[in-house]
Amino acid sequence: LFYFSTLELRTILIIKEVRKMEANMTVKEVSKITGKGELFIRYAIKNGSFPGAYSINENGHAGFFIPKLAFYKFFGYSDKDAKKLIIFEEQGISFEEAQKMVLLEQDQEVSNSL
């Protein structure tokens, strides 16, 4: 049997809620998209140089949280376009295809404004 303090239980519940609320990316996904190694990504999160991402030490195991919205905004997408990327991916569209669709929409918006 494991016994947890009230603080530990609260922390565990908060972590579970955060995981449900945010569309998170895995370290592996971020590594693939950025071309950086997984250790590089983990280190960047731990030392705070990856905006919006964070790690939580849970029972001796580090959990890494990389919210998709923060990730896309860090790479220069507007809030609106970052949300579109997330919606496209939730529909099963690959990141590469979703990115093309967002860029195409941007081009159409520019053309319509001319």
C-alpha cells in the first residue's frame, strides 16, 4: 500500500486535470518537428528556455508538458493560426499538412485584402 500526504494527492489531481485540459505534445513529437534531440528538448524545458513548457517531478519521474498552443506561438504562429493547427491535428491531419493548410489560408486572406 502507498500512502500519500494531502499535498501529494492535491498535486496528483492537479497534474491529471492539467493533462486533460491542455492539448500537449510529447517530447518525441517536438523532437521530430524541430530536428532537435529529445535530451535537448528535455533540458530546454527543465532550464526554462522553452516558453510555455514545464516539467513536474511525479513520484521520482519527470513529466514533461508542452502545450501545443505555446509551442506553435513560440515558432511564430499567431494565436489564431496556432489554434487552427491544433484543430486540424485533432481531425487527424498531420502537422505538415495542417501547416500547409494554414499557410494557404494566410495567402487567401492576403489576396482577399488586396
